[in-house]
Amino acid sequence: MSSTQAEGVIRNIIREIARTCLSRGQSLSDTLIAFMVKAVVLDPRNLFNVDRTLTKQDVQKLIELCVDRLMDQTSPTLHTIKMQVYFDMNYTSRREFLEMQQKVLQSGLLSLSREITDSRAKTREDLQNLYSKIISYIMQRSNLGSATDITSVRETTAALQSVFPQSQLATFMSLLKQDKEKQLTQLTLIVSGIRLFNKDVQKGGEGIQNLPAILSEAVPAAVADVESELAGAQRLVWRYTALLEKISEQDMARPNFPLHPDLLRQALYNTRQHEAFLKLILADLILCAKEVMRLQSDLGTRMALLRETVHTNSTVPTAHVFPHFTAVATLWAALEAEMLLLSMLTNVMPGLRAFLSAQSLLSLEQLELMLHGLHIPSDTDRSAETAERIVESEMSSCEWIFPASTANFENVPLQYKGFCGLTLVQKNGLLLPGNPNIGVLKHKEKYYAFSSRSAAREFACKADEYTAAVVEMAKRTPELIQLLQLHQEFASVTPYAEMQSGQKLLVKVISKSDASVQTEIHPLETNIVKSYEWNEWALRRKAIKLANLRNKVTRSMQTDLSHMRRHNSTQTFLPRDASSQTKQDGESNVPKPQVYLSGLRGETSADTHMTRVDLTRAVDE
């Protein structure tokens, strides 16, 4: 089967699963279906041989299993996977979001910018249209007011005419295309800065929102909402963790538990994933709040300098005031980007609640009844209870790192998102947070934290076995792949939507690849040695300059052993080529010998009489 045919089979599998689920009332995305297909294939209980060509029975079995899992709306595992897919599709990191917004803005103005830079206007009407397009470009790029608002258009036109009158269009059109684009950007910043300054001094700025005031209210409110929801999610996590600890220490099949321990474990994964996503959103919001405070402070400082520069002078040189306008516009654009980022983060958070199924499994009263008389420690309490440090001498064969002896210890990338791998394996999937303060194990360039010193000692003795056991557990519980960040362990698995290597479900991971790294030569200015010189001849010239040769005498001497070893050289003159010339050339030619033998044939008698005749000419003839 060719690669094209295999891709067609894969698409047919996803399409058939989607069609079946839709007929049962569930409309699912291809991304979710592809993830579920991968999860079903990885589960060893389904007995799929990934190195064998798929038969019709395998395909039918795969479709049925995927449909059954996708239609089980009571499964916390399905809700957790949906939550993970939703977050991956709707959340974007801060850096990527800001870059994407910049690209979207540029792509939206691409056609208008091309019309302006490619214009060959000659008549007065064409020049007027070109000037109107420049005004429209500035308004759309600055996003200060609506292009349909007459007041905003008039203010923008007045600001543009003060720095770029229509009489300068001929000079503008004579520029190169890149220079035209740069000037458009510069004009946008200056005009935006003028309008913002007019708004600040209450002499214009119609249609411009008060972004600093809006962000000052919206950011703290968003942070408070996420912190409140995170606190509720953490309380639920601590209750499920304590309940599963109680079940693991007692009989697993006790009839007084309304739910099977597997469902409680899946509910714990659901709440832990919700907690992890909320922490990520909260971290971005806190960073957003810090950035907004910095931008507001810088904007206030720039506005104060601009007011002082403009009000104290009747005529202000453009070289003094334009940089302030540009800086104000840049700071305002950064505030707009923070506003969009805040909107994205606040929109993602409500969508996560739709996939929080752990709250519907057990009511708060049922949880309190099951946890009656049981101490419910928080993650902080657990860290405080297990503060006993690991003794390196007891496990000298392993490499351990500690907070006191490791720089940037808090940034060490912990495996399993900081959860204890030993507890996960020994207690049938229980997630307990590790305590890095007791020591972190470094094994095969990976770092592991543990919930106690005994767990660390036991894990270190059989690290490879426990890491393999965690991978096997993730195959049976696919939501752990995202929750524990085990993507590298399953790097050889290709989703159906991205598969291009035939009909097999697994491809070999690339173990080697070309890479290049570029480092800065002198990251610290103080470490530069100004007197360094790589050329030895330059060093010799410096040495000669340092030595005072005017008062020095050079002496030389020969010894008996060295006076015969001096270099000798001789010069010789080769004989020149000689030639002679005669007045007349002479030559001679000797006659060619010719002999004729007669009587060899034509005779009638039986005897032959041969006669030899010399026909050679004489030499003197």
C-alpha cells in the first residue's frame, strides 16, 4: 500500500468514527478523534500489533472501540481528554500570541499597503485618493477610533497634515517601496502619538478608549477570579487525594464506597489537569499585570515629558517632539496587545469548566461523609511533613541535586510535572506531589522529585524499571500523557491526522539530527580583555615599541663550532646559446639500386636460364 493510499485509509477511519458519533448525537473534532485513536492503539489491553498491516477486522475493531470511548459521557477520562484538546486548541503562550497578533495586523493591511506603495497617481484626484488611503491605513493600524466616525477621521487627517502635508506626496512617491513602507509605519506612530497626546490634554482623542483605566480594573479582577477558581479546584484535589490514599490503605472493594476506585482515580486526574491549566493561566495573568503596570508607568512618564516639552516652548523642533510621540504610540500598542492577551486568557477559563466532570461524580456532602474524621493535607502540608533531606552517603551511586548547592534550582525541569513516580506505580496511579527540597534525583539527564526520602531511595535503586512502569500506566490511562508531560516517551507514535509513513501505527523515532548553536561572543562587557591580540607579529611590534633601542648595543660573535655553518651563496652565468648561418644550402641524392632478372618464365625448354641485368644508374650521371 502506497503512502497516498494509507493516508486515505486513515482519513476514512477518522471520518467513519465522526459519522458514527454524529449519528448518535455527538459532534466531535478530528483532533479529538485522532487522539482517541492513538490512545486505543497504545492500550495493551486492546491487543493491537502496531508493526503489522491493518486488516479489515482490525479497522472495524478500532472504530468500535473509539466510538465506545467517545460516547461514554460519564467517563472522567473522556472529559479530561476533551479538556486537554480544548486547551491546546484555544490557549496560546504569551510570546506566540503577541507574534500572531502582529502577523494578523500586518496581513489585514497588506492589500491597502500595496495599493499605497504601488500607486502611480498623477492627477489631483488620484493624489487626493492616495492621501485618503494613507489616512485609512493609519486609522486601521493604530486602532484609535472607528474609520466610520467622522470626528476620528478629522482628527487623524489634521494630525497627518501637520507632519505630512499633501504637497509631500510627490516626494513620497519617488521613494523605493521599502522606504515607503517604513515611512508609513513612522507616520502611523507619530500621528497616533499626536492623537493620544491630544486626548491626554483633553483637546481631542474622540473614540479612543481609556486603556490604562480599563486594564487597571480588568487585570486584578481576572487574577482574583482565577485565584478563586484555583483555590476551589485545589480543595477538590486534596479531598480526592486523601480519599484515594484511604482506599489504597484499606480494602479496595469495600461496599460502602459509592464509586469504584478507578472512577475516583480518573476524577483525580480530571481535577489535577484542571488545576494545572488554571496555574498556567494564572501565571500568564500575573505576568500580564506586571507588564501593564510597567507600561502604564512608562506611558505616564512619557506624557509628562511631552507636556513639559510642548507647553514650555512656543515652537518645538520636530527632532525633539517626534521621538516622544513615537514612544507614546508604541507603549499604547503594547497596552492593546496586553488587552487582547487578557481577553484570550479570560475566554479560555470558562471553557475548561465544561469538562470538569469530577464535581458531578460525588457531591460535596458525599465527599465529606466519606472523609469524616480524616485529615486532609494540602500540597504545602505534605511538603512540610516530608522535609527530611536525603543523605547522599546512603545512595552514593546516584547523582542528587539540592536547593542549597544548585543555581536556579526552582527552574529545574522535573519529570512527571513534579509528581512522585514511585507512588504513581506502587499505589495504582495515585498522584502525590514530590518535594524537591529533600533532593532531586538526576538519572539519564532527567530529574525526578519524590514525596518522601524512602520513596526516593527505592526509586533510585530501580529507576529504569519504575520509569518503564510509568510509561505502561500512561498507555492504559491516556490522559496521563498530557498531565505528566510524557510526550517524549511516546515520540515514536504519530497521530493519524499527521501520519505519512504507510499504514503502520508506529514509526521509528529519529535518534540523530543536525543542529547548530550560535552563542554570543562577549555576553558581559566587563569580561572583554581590551589588550588581547591574536597576531604574534603585532605583539612583536608592541614589544619593539616598548623597548628603548636608542641606548642599546647589539653584539654578535662566532664560535669554532658555528663559523663553518654560515650560509654561503654563489652566482654563476650560464653559457649562452650559439648558432651559425651559411650562404647556400647543399644536398646530394644517390641513385636507387635497380636489378632485373630475366629468363625466369616464358621459356619452352625444361631448363631455366636466368640472366641478371643491373639497371642502376651511375653516380656521376
